[in-house]
Amino acid sequence: MNDRPAEIVKFDNVGLRYGTDPEVLSNLSFTLYPGSFYFLTGASGAGKTSLLKLLYLAQRPSRGAIRMFGQDLITMPRERLPDLRRGLGVVFQNFRLVQHLTAFDNVALPLRLAGADEKRVVKAVSDMLEWVGLAHRSHAIPATMSGGEQQRVAIARAVIARPKMLIADEPTGNVDPEMALKLLRLFEALNHRVGTTVVVATHDVHLLKKVPDSLIMRLNKGQLSDPTGALRYPPRPATTSGSGV
Amino acid sequence: MNTPPPMPEAGEEEAFADSRGHSAARLLPPTRFAGPIPWVIAILIALVVIAAAGGLALRNLATSAQADLSAAVTVQVIEANPDLRAARGAAAVRVLTAMDGVQAVRLVPEAELAALLEPWLGEGATSGDVPIPALIDVELTRSADPAEVARIEAALAQNVPGARVDAQSDWLRPVYGALAALQWLALGLITLVALATAAAVWLAARNAFAGARDTVEIIHLLGATDRQISAVFLRTVLYEAAFGAAVGTALGVAAVWLLGQQFAALDSGMAGGGGLAFKDWLVIAAVPLAGVLIALLTARITIALALKDML
């Protein structure tokens, strides 16, 4: 037990309900380890987005305990949450770009909020936009960009500050297969080179096979199943039983 | 596009995290003074400036009048016979001049009295048909309180029968009461307008927050602190309130100046005591600053409460 790495996230019997409605997530207990690559799958309405909301600190659970980066989220005062959020990169399902900001300024947001030097911001954002193929659109505002372009901006914004954990909700839904692969490669690069833990929610079962070392978590009606052994320790990569998804 | 952009060196993320309070400029659309709030604030500040100037002028007027009259008494010698009246008037002047605590004594000339009464009595004031008391203005070295008035009456009683002594401030006591009421009215008006300013800013901040809620949620989830988000809104409120306060102050001061000119044209001794001193202008200059502070405080509280609803 002692040789296990410190967990990035630990859910213990977590449940989530909105108001007085029935629970959308029930009895979730799992651990995410640093440097792992997880796919979160499940049918529409299974609770993937709700689970991601818990992960990117937009929601507190109705019951249970969550630890993130070694800290107890349930008792943590809200003033300390921004520090934790800065360790996360989030690709929202509907991009959630700031509409009056240019692509450049949207991507720069996490760095500027963290107080980065403007020279470094310019260099890092320019490089990132270059890499996602949007250097020529850096001054465009979201309303003038295609869905695929907006998605690439959202992804660039999520990874620009090299987060400890990247959470992506259907990140390749609006891009062509070639771009989808490139974006997955970026996630992999973060995963391998920086040790970022990656959690990608997706419907696309073909995507799962593109990342050989990935682990799969499956949600069904708010309950988590473990078809590939991703939730056991040591985790077993999805490629050994991808058909179970 | 095949090679990801270079990753930062180890420890650079810490440098990001350690640098706090970076300007959150451009997170919200720039201020364009397009909404009604700067103009509402301008009107409210103009009203406060006028009310404050009015209140201060009334206070100065009352203070000046009281200072002039508090140590003054009027002695009337009531006698129908003009010769006897003149003799008793002269006797009263002698008695008063010899008294302790009397600074100056002046027998008001009959011609001056007649001129004062002519607007009411017409030519009868100078014809001698209407007996007019002899009037003596007396300035004391101390306040003309009831004890002092009684002392003068006692001194005159022996030598000047029919002499009546009045403290001049007694005549203006109802006027002082009215001036005090007007000062309270001005203070009440200032309080109400300050509350109205706070309410207007509260509504504006709430609406601005609602309008930018999506942006706020995004930057909140990206790690913005409440302080950073508040700073963005407060900057907008500061610009709008400062603009409104400057315009309102200019309008208010212009109105006060015009009113001052009108009152100066009255050439009335009493109105002349209601001018504004340098320290009064300092108080008026504090009005826009107080307005901006109220706006910032209100906006800060409003935004803090709205942010508390977010995790």
C-alpha cells in the first residue's frame, strides 16, 4: 500500500442531487492517480457532466467526501478554492469562451489571472495558438470563429498554464478527425511530459483506442462501473479490454 | 503543429501562482458611460451640492445674525411729547453710557427713524402726527441675556420713566427657529439623496453583474479570486461614479454660484451674512468624494453578496 503514489483525486461514497430531485450521481468511490490518462464514458444523461463539475470545482457534492491534491474539498473554505482551480485545466462542453475577448485574450486568461508576466503571456499564448493552428486568428473574437476554431481556443486556454489535471468535456466533438487526433496528442504530451492527469469525457468510442495507455471509467445512471480495471490499483490500461466500454 | 509548444521549466507554474493581484483589466467589456447610472449619480450629486451649500449658507446666516445681535439691546423711550421724549432719550443715553458692561450707545436720529418707517406710514412718519418712540441701540460687552436686560431696565427705571428694553435677538428668535428647521431639512435631503445614490449603484452593480454573469462564472472557474472579480466591477463603478460626481459637482456649483449672485443682488444685510467661507467650499468639495466612496462601498457589498452564491 505504501508504494502507491499520492492520489490526485479521491471520491469516497459521493452523491450529488440538484435541489430535491433524485441523485444524479450515487455512491461514487474512486481514485485518480497522477500522470494517468482517463476516459469517462457513458450514455447521454449518465451524469458525466455532473461528475466533471465536481472535478472542476463548480459544484460541491450533496454527500460523501472528496479530496483533491491532498486537500479535503468538503471542509475547505471557498476563499481557498481559486488556488485549487488554478491547478486545473478545463475544456467545457460548450467552450465557454469570453465573448468580448479575442482568441489571444481568451487563451491568456489563466496566465493573467495567475499574475504571469505579460512578456511570458505573449510568448506562451502565441506559441500555443501557433500549435493549435490559430495564429492567424489570434485577434478574432469567438462570434466570428467556427465551432472547431472555438473548440481549439478552449483547449488552448485549458492547457496554457500546464495544469496538474486536465478535465475535458467532449473536447473533440466539433473538430475534424485530423484535428481531434492532434488535440489528443497535445493531451498525451501534457500527460507524458508534464505528468498532467487527464480526464476526457467522450461519447466517441474510437477515441479511446487512440490513447494506448488510457484508463476507462464508465457512468451508467449516475453509478460508476469499472469495466477495464481503471479504478483498481495498479490501474490497468484500457487497451487490454477496450471492448468492455 | 506536430510538436507541442515548449513546456515551461520546472517551477514556472509556481511563479505564476505566487504573483497575485495582477490587473484583471479587459475581463469585462470596457466602460462606455452608455448607461444611465453616471447621469443619475450626476443629478444626485448636484442635488447634494446644492443642499449642502444651502445648509451651510443658512448656518452662516444664523451664526452671523446671532453674533451681531446677541450682545445688542434696543431701548425705546415711549413718550408722546416730543420735547419730553428728547429729554428722556438723552437721559437714557447718559445712564447707559455710564453703566458697566456697555460698549457703545447710539441714539437713532429721528430722521433715520422716519426714513425706516416711511414705507409703512407714508408721509405720516415725518409729519409729527404719529408719535414715534426714541430708539437707542446699545452694544454690550457680554450677551444680552434676561439678567442683563433686567439690570438695564432697573438702571433706567429711576431716571427714564416709560423706557422699554428689548434684547434684539428676541425679535429674531422665530427666524432662527426657521433657519434651524431649514438646516435640518437640508441635512435630511442630503441623507435621502445619499441613500438614493446607494440604491442606484446597488441596482447598477446588480444589473452589471447579472449581465456579465457568464463571464464571471468562466473566470471564476479558471481560478479568479473574488477580489479579482470585484476589482473589475469596482473599476467600472469607480469610472462611472467619478464621471457622474464630476459632472454633478460642476452643475451643483454652477447652481450655487447663480443663487449666490441672486442673493447678493438683494443687497440685504441679513442675506449678506449667508455667504460661503473657504471651509464651506472644502465641505462641498468633499461631497463628490463621499459620493464616489458610497458608490464603491455599495458596489463592493453587492458584488461580494452575489459572489457568495457561487462555489
